[in-house]
Amino acid sequence: MLPKRGLFIKSTVATLVLCCLAYFSYILARSSRINLVKKGDGGDDSSRQLNQGNPANLSLLSECIGDCDIDEECSDGLIFYQRDGNETAPGCLGGEDDVSATDYCIRLLDEIVGDRITMLPTLVPTKKPIQVYILMGQSNMLGFGRIEPGEEGEEGSLSHTVKEKGLYPYLVDEVENWTVRDDVRNVQVTGSGLGEMEMLVNEWLNIGQSNRSIIGPEIGIGHYIRQATNEPVLLLKSCIGNRALGWDLLPPGSEEYEFTDSEGVVWVHPGHGGSPERWQKGTDPEKSTTWYAGKQYDGDIARAK
């Protein structure tokens, strides 16, 4: 049943009014953009002050202009930078006294800004979200695949497998140089327990990164994931060797369990956060002050973050 004409007209007018109010609110919000001064523009200390209320149209924002909320609001070659409090926007001056929620359009950087890892300037700016894959494990995840034959001979080396046997052809180009994927960023960090972090790799995915003679499963994973998705990929590997999955890498929520050995002795293994590594059932365990089950897992996660 159709609504009465009077009710229909009233509802239509109300809808148009709401749309107009929303549109003018949008224009008002976009016209109150804040300008920062680009570094290197010159000027005295006064150039660091904000210029608020400058008229602006609805075009894309330029470098050091805010407020923005997504990359799509920035001009080509720029990205949305979400600030923490009143921190300075990278590559810009000012911003110490403006609204802490104000975010700016900045250029891609070739350095680490705070704890944010940013891409090299050779990267083509993308509007697509980056797909992040965290890789964790023990020695095999760390990587023990030989690139060159070495003392152990050709068999089993990646170079022999690809260049002599013709397997995995996507790993080399037309002149048999190792391919470099500039759409897959490979980052690898390591550390023991809850200790400090060491950056091992931070490059585009390729063979022999950072002059390393070994590879891990990230090579195959990175190539296949990128073939299966249209978004740029970041592989973030956080691991160290000589750690046990059943003790050091127990994830939160893992419960205590029992195991009977070949001689019929029942051992108790701790859940996440417990210690020692094991104790005979019916005895009192001696708690460790330096180790607990899952300690390496917690450290790897913290370093990945």
C-alpha cells in the first residue's frame, strides 16, 4: 500500500533537508583544513605557526595539509599520517599546538619513523591496504635452506635446483638473476625470550637478502601469497632457533598436560606461564625464576608488534 501523498511529500522534504545539512557540514569540515609548513621552505620561527581557517576546495590535500582520515584524501604520492597526540608530522613543521586528532598528508619516507616501518620512496604509492602476515616458529622458520652449493655439494641447494634443474622458474629473471618482488616487503626480527630485538632483514623479497647465505619458507610463502591477492604484502618474521614448540613457544591459553614416557613414568608439562619445563607427577615442581612456558612466544609477538 502506497503512503498518502501528504506524508510522502513531508518525508521527501525531510530527507532532502537532512542531505543538505550533511553536505554543508562536509564542506564546512573540509574548509577548516590546517596548513603546516614544509621543511626546507625557509622562513623564521614564525613559519612554524599554524595557518587555520584557510579556504580550501574539495580537491585532494597537498603535502603537510590536514585534516585527513584516509589515503584517498591525499594527492598522488602522499599518504595519510595518523599522529600520536601533537607529534610533528614527518617532513612538516608545526603541529605542536593544534588539535591532537588532526592528521596530515605526508610523503613516503625512506626511514623508520618512531615504531612505524615505512616504505622506500621507490615504492609506487598505493591506495590498497597492505596485507600483513606474521611468521613465527623455530629453527626451520628461521631458515636453513642453502642458496649456493658450498661444501655440502650442489644437491639440495636452491641455485642448483632452480638454475640447473629448472624448478621454480619464477625465482629468476631472463638472465638468471634472482628476482626481486617490489610488491612484497620482507622484514625479519629476532631476539631471545623477552630480550631486545635485532633487525635481520628489511628489504624487498629476494634471494640472498642482507648478504645472507640461507633462506627460509618466506620466499615461497611471499611469492604464492602475492599471486593469490591483489594487495601489497608485508611478511613479518619474528623467530629464533633452538626453541621447542611444546615449551618455549606455547601460546596463551595452552593448558598443563601429562605425558607418559617409554618407561611408564608420567611427566607433567606446564601450560603457558608455568615452570619448570616438566616434573614427575606427584612431586612438587621447583619454579624457575628465569624461564616459563611460552616466554619465547611472548617475546616474538612483542617484537613483531
